[in-house]
Amino acid sequence: MTTLVNRQIDFMGRRKLAFVASAIMLLVSVLAIAINGLNLGLDFTGGTLIEVRYASAPALETVRQVLESAGFRDVSVQTFGASTEVLIRLQQAFDAGVGAQVTDLLNQGGTQVELIRAEFVGAQVGDQLRDQSGMGMLIALGVVMVYVALRFQYKFAIGALLSLVHDVIIVVGAFALFDIEFDLTVLAAVLAVIGYSLNDTIVIYDRIRENIRRSRIDDMAQIFNESINQTLSRTLATSGTTLLVLLALVFLGGEMIHNFAIAMLLGIIIGTFSSIYVSSALLLPLKLKRADLIPPPKEEHEEELP
């Protein structure tokens, strides 16, 4: 008989505490989304986009303060390509003279600023992006559920789907709670988090399935603990190296990818947590059994030779 050896970390023994923590994070996230709403960027809301070129690299905060002091609201300033090229986003209706007005303001004090372009991003485009991005996320979650159900079993698919929904809601809720701008780069990060979290979940699921088939015990909590501990070094190594890169992007990557890096950073942390305490632990209340993975033996019919 094959027996499983208990490891030092009893993940399943702490699952109720983890469920409470998840419930609190989900509740706060849903309330933040419902009450505060998302601070949608220009990609979704529409507005004015202005690109200017400086003779030397400017201080972005100074550019923002100059424009806000002149009465412009919801100003977003970031470098675009070279450090001397600045992209300015204004969440307001487009005016034919707004480009020249902004350039004149920035030229004060002897600074040389050249207007490259000034254009309008319509609300219709924003609505289309919002609808298509939401549909893309739903399709991604649906394909994930079908894939996991076909590769493993439908109970695994339910656990994986709830885990991914858990991750998405908490990441989006954090942006609503702290009023961080939500644009297309953040949406791309959310979709990337889905892929990352799913990959981690599949690794643990694969080990759980293997251990269930190899063992002769019916204690699913013990099997899950053994499986998670066996894959823990891989999970921590992957998450740790990814977090190091994301921390570098948050502090050194510049404003253009700052929100993307924040979303990815939150997603990696929450995704690592959910792959253990949501996707795996939920298999216990879903009553996963050995019979779900091991088909009953076929009856052998002996035929008499003539």
C-alpha cells in the first residue's frame, strides 16, 4: 500500500480561516466597485489626447501641476517613447484649440515645447472597448472551465473557475478602493493574472490527481496537503522571481506601465493564495472522491472456446 507522509504545513487545517479572509476581501472589493466605481481611463471614457515634445526631459509632476493650475481636470501625464516626448490625457470634450492652449502653457518660463498631435478619443470607442473587453474576459473564463473539466473533472473546473473569479474581483476591487486609474494596460494585466493563476492551479491539480490515483487512503485533506507541499517550492520560486521583476517595474518602470505593474503584483499575490486556499480547498466542500477520478473496474466476460 502507498501511504502519504504528512508535511510540516497543514494548509487544509487552516482553510476555514482562509475562507474567512477571502470572504472579507471579496466583500470589500464588491462594495468598493459598487460604491466608488472604477476610475476609468481615457481608453474607456473618451476625451482629449495631446502629444508634445520637449527639448529636454521634463518633470512629469511639474507638467501635471501646470495644467491643473490652469483649470484642466483629470490630467494624466506620461512619457511616450523617448523621455522628451510626453503624452497628456484630458478627460474632457475636445476643442480645436486645446493643443495650442496646452503648448502655450507649457512654453511659459522659457521651456521649448513642440505640439506633435492633438486628437479626440470618442465615447463610442470607449463603450466598444469596454464591451469587448468584458466579453473577452467572460470567454476566457468559459474556455478555462471547459478545458479543466475535460482534462480533469467537472469539480476541478468549478474550483478553478471560482478561483479565477475570486482573483479578478479582488484585483479590480483594489483599483476601485484606492481610486487607481483603470485603463487598457490594467485590463491586460487582469487577463494575464487569469493565465498565471490558472497555470499555478493546474500544477497543483495535476499533483492532486496523481496522488489520489497512487494512494490507498480516502482522506482528501491529507492528499491535498501532500500535493500542495510537493509543489510549494515550485510555486514560491515562480511567484518570488515574478514578484521581484514586478517590484522593479513598479518603482523603476515609469508611469506608463505603473498601473499595469501594480495590477500584476496584486494578481500574483492573490493568485498564489487562491491556487491553494480557493481552487484546491474548495474541492473538499465539493466532495471530491477517489471514484471521481478512478473509473470502476470493467467486468471481464470469459468466453468458452468451442
